[in-house]
Amino acid sequence: MAPLSREEKNALVNKVSRALSETPYACSSLVHLTNGTTNFVFRGELIQPIHKQGSENIVPATTVIVKHSLEHAALNKNLPIDASRALYEESMLDALNDFPSGVVGVKAPRLYLFIHDTNIQVLEDFPTAVDLKSLFVSPTRNSILTAPVAATVGYSIGAWLRSFHDWSMSSNAKLRDVGNNEPMRKLKYAITYDSHLSVLENNFPALLEGHRSALEQVKDAATKEFAKRSKDGDEDKNWGLIHGDFWTGNVLLPGDMSPTNMQHPGAKLSIVDWEFTQFGHRAYDIGQMISDMYERWHFSEADGAIPAIEGFINGYGVLEDDDLAFRIAIHAGVQLIGWYTRRAPNSPLRFSLEKVTDAMRIGRDWIEKGWQKDRNYFESTPMASLFKR
């Protein structure tokens, strides 16, 4: 890991501040937020408050979120990432302005400004919000995310995602303009299907004994899939634009997460970070969220994670066939194994080797049983409701 030095960070802040100074979004201060891994993310204090959506009847906003994309990751300047991701996020957020979700209270942030020359975005801020991942790992997780509350949150996320997928796979002209986002597709492949087998080979070889064949076949099939382009025209109805990084860290909830405020589906949720938007299979979004919630249960002992998974699946709605359900299970397994590489390289494990090995085994089984289309196996897992027709 090679983060920016203090001097480099100061220079970056000054550059962003200067770029905003001649716009309506000039800021008196920029506070670096720590949740940005690929981009530099700041909360800006506006010199002049703005009225959201141009309405004089809405309380003026005094802060904005500012994202700055460079040709490397924010947390590691030695990790190159194509800065064009900012262009795809801009295009997707513009298209989302016309998205008739139908799920009350769930939305994407509004993009106020995009400065092309410097890849700086100015976005709507939700200053009191907290991301779902942080709630799942907080000391008060089990008192806040009780089973009914977690199931309600999961349901809202699932219902919104189903609505988004159905819309994103339409022939909307703005959606066609978003494109494939090849740089982020390559990155997504690299951190999922191109690495799950090597994680087990290099760190848990015993888990591969007698199971290698299915995992190799999954990798081969995924390699061919990621070579697909939207213009190919031979993809099935499950292919289209996806969020691409659909996990609990990209779901924002109200700061006041009392059961009273969260008892109804559609409580105010925000879906953020659209730079991974890409042409892909809807199972990638669904499987990633299921796996991420399961991680919160497995590693952080978040009791609400399993009800959240079940609520998420129920919110997404009935799947047309088992093939999609198996695809979701496979991707969830790949994501679960990917936990090992998403942490800082060479850093010590934060959990016992036994607990980590168990997660790798479960991920392996989800992949293998999904590939073998073993419906009976999944009836005793948190994904059982995927297979209800």
C-alpha cells in the first residue's frame, strides 16, 4: 500500500478547491472522507448554500460531496485505475434522473456538476446518513438492526434493485450512451473470477482437493462472459447495465435508525458510487449484495444480516427460473472468497484462521453447488428463498 504523503494530499485539496472556486459550488473547506477506496472523496462546506433541485421550498443545502478521480486508487498510488470511470459515473447519474423507480424513498444522489478536465464531481450530500456496512459492524449493530428492521431494509434494497435492473435493460437512449465501461469490467473480473481459484490455491490448498474441476469450469465460463460486449446482441434478458459494486458500503441509511423510523419499506435510502456501472449480468449485483451481507453475519456476528438477505431476496421478487438463482449463488460464492483479497495485502487476518477457512469453504461450496445446480443443497442456506417459485 502506498498512500499519498501529507504534502501530496494538501496539494490535491488545493487543486480541487481551486477548480470549484469559479463555480456555484465553491467551498470554504474540504474534509477528506475515509470511505473512498478508488476515488478521493470530500465533504465540502459551501460558501453559498444551494437549493436542491432548484426548489425554493426546500431547505438549502450547505454541504456537497466532492469526488476526484485520478489514474490510480486513492488508497494506493501504485495501483493504476483508469480515470475514465468518472465519465461513466457521470453518464449513469444523468440517466438515473429519468429512472422511475417506483420504490418510495430509495434514490441515487443527484449530480450537480462534473468538471471534465479534472474529473471532479459535485454530488448531493446526505450529511446525517450512515452506510449499511458501518451499521452491521458497529458495537450497537444487534440493537439497531433487529430482525424486523434488517428485513425491511433488505426488502427495500431488493425491490429497488429489481426496478433498476428491469429499467436498465430497456432501450433507453441515455442508457445506450453509458457504454460497457471496459476498464471497470476488467477490474471487476480481476478481483472476482480471475482470483477466486488462486486464493484457494495459494492459501487454502486443502479446500481444493476434490473440488477443483467445478471452480475451473466456472472461471472459464466467466472469462468468456466478460468478453461479451453490449453490441454483440446475443445476450439474454438478464444482461444489461448493472451497478457493478452493489454492496452494503454503497447503501446509505438515515442517521436515526430507530425501529419506528424504519418500520415501513422504502425508508430513506440512497444508492451511491456508480463508477463501476458496466454491461454485465444481473446476478453480479444480486450475488454481491447477498455475499456481503453474509460476511457481516459470518465475521461480525451481525444477527440482522440473515433477515436482511431474506428481505433482499423477497424484495427483488420471484425469479423466472432456477438458472438465474444458481448464477446468483455462484457469484455470491466468488465474492465470499474475494473477502481474502479485498483486505490490505499482506496484512494480518483480523479473524481466526478457523473462521476465515470456514468462509472460504462456504464460498467454494456455493460455487460448486451452484455450478452443479444442486437445488437441495441451497434449501438449507440463507439463499433458500431464491429457489421459491
